[in-house]
Amino acid sequence: MTQTFPINYTGRLAFGMVVLTALASCEMPQAEAPADAPPEPGVVEATSNGPDGAPPGTCWGRTVSPAVVETITEKVQVKPAEISDAGTVTALPVYRDESRQQIITPRQDNWFETPCPDVLTEEFVASLQRALAARGFFGGAALGQMDAATRSAIRRYQVSAGGPDSEVLSLAAARMLGLIAVPRTPPVEPE
């Protein structure tokens, strides 16, 4: 006599979900740039290699907006249900999950004009530190050194003013601080 046992799909499904959850929680190692690798141009220091079409003699900073990626998971039928001649289901269909990633918004370089390095003299940086201190963004001594505290103050000031989220001083922020002259616009002559 042959004895048949019903297949417990619920138990297998639960076991599979536990395994998938455990695997999903594993942290994959990320490829990192070597410690001695130079920073990307414009991200940490201003660069004269700005965006396409940048006027010659100008300097630029850059922030990078990361790509927005969405993971899409779909159930795909691997094996259809088996139905007997009497019309009853003898075996349930088999499905598997297929996941893929889709870029919703690509990575974007956000360029902004900056004072060129030859402008960032010790006197200029000291004036920058005093201007940031007067506005409550810098608490150190105005020594004229572009140190980590100064860069952090630049970032906080620029973000509060609606500028780039960068430690590189933007030309617009330097103008708002009164450190660089605002270009003169010619007067409009009446017609």
C-alpha cells in the first residue's frame, strides 16, 4: 500500500522567507576609493575644470546628487497549477520573486561658481572667518587658515542661505558676505 503525504507549501514558503530575510540583512562590502586617491575635482577644492561651456578663467565647485534607485520585485510563475481531469487542483502553481533595480533619477553634478584659489589669500580667508563669526557660523580665531572649522562654517552658512551644501565657498556666498564685489550692471537708459 502506498501512502501519500500532503506537501506543506506554507512551511516551505515561511522557511524561504526567513532565509531571504537573513540574506537581505547581510551587508555587502562597498568598493571604496583608496585613502591616497585625489578627491574629485570641485568637490573639496575649487577647480578651473568646470562644467562644459564654463567661461575661461573661472573656477567652480561641485556637489554630487546621488542617483535615486528603486528596487522592483515581481512574482513570476515558474510552474502552473496541475488540474486533474475531474477539475480539482492536484498541485498548486509555483512562483518565484524576481527583483531588479531601476534608476529613477540619475546621479547629477551640481556646479557652482567659486572664487579662484589665487583670491583665497590668508587675508581673504581671515576676512571670511570674521564675516562668518559676525553671523554666528564660526567660533574660532580669524587666523587666515582654511581649516576644517572654517570649511564646516562655510557649509552651514551656504545651506542656511539656500546655497550649495558644500565646504567650497561659492561666489554667491562670498558676495553675500561682502567679500567679493557684486558685478555692476549698466544703468538702463530710458527709451
